[in-house]
Amino acid sequence: MWFMKITRWIYWKQIFQSKFQASCLKAKLEDNWHNGYEIPPWVEIRQLAEEKYVVRYTFDE
């Protein structure tokens, strides 16, 4: 049986005023899994209207 796996995203609760601020959080999230035993998450920076950014990452059970 063929089925499609849905990617689950978790959004960080803070909205950033610059892409630099969002990229700092992205690096921190990716670095936490660097030496861990779990599969690292996909981390994305999404642009909202008018130069505001939000960070989201995957959640795999």
C-alpha cells in the first residue's frame, strides 16, 4: 500500500525583524543535533510580510 508521509513543522514562537537574527537561531538549532544521536531536523527560515521572518523545523517521531 502506497501512502504519503506528511512533514510536521514546528514554528518558533518568536518573529524576527531581520534575516540575520533568524539565521542565528537556525544555526543554533542545527548545532544542537550536530553531536547527538538523533537525526537532525530540517530548519527553514520563512519570510512573512514586510521584512519579518519566522523559523520552523521538522518534527519526526
